[in-house]
Amino acid sequence: MFKGGMASMMQKAQKIQEDMQKAQAEIKYLKATGKAAGGAVQISINGEHQATDIKIDEGVMNDKDMLEDLILTAINDANKQIADASAAKMKNVTGDIKLPGGMSLPF
């Protein structure tokens, strides 16, 4: 009985690991556009957190300090969108498994 249970558990773990690898591959292709100042600054990134596009409205280009803040805000917005989408994909795979502190999947 124990041996069969262990084999079943190992198969489930292997399936989760395969699903996680698939989800991680899909995450690379995610895209998000962070916005600031109502869209005056827009920065697009991919699932690997690489910037792919930037749009800046000319109306915000006359204040360097404000523009720098808007760029940071747009980057952080896009990164949060990717992080949230990644977490949702991984939750679908893991079923929101609660692991002890310091542990993560895949093992």
C-alpha cells in the first residue's frame, strides 16, 4: 500500500514539475504596458522583464524630474502586471500549495 502511494505521489510531483516548466515557458511570452500620468508615459515589457517599447507624450518632456518619476512609475506598473500574471499562472499549476518557509517548486 505504501509503495503504491509513494509511486502515485512521485507521478503527481513529476506532473506538477512538467506543468511548472510549461507555465514558465509561457510566462516568457507575457506582455504588459505600464502607464503613468494617464498614459502620457507608457513602457511595455515582456515576461522576462525586458523593456520592448516606450512612448512618451511631448507634454511631459519639459520637466526632467517629473519625467524620470513617470518613467519609474510606468516601469513599476508594468513589472507588477507581469508579476501578478506570473503568480496567477503558477497558482494554476501548483493549486496554491503552501510550502514551508524557504522552499519553492520545483525542488
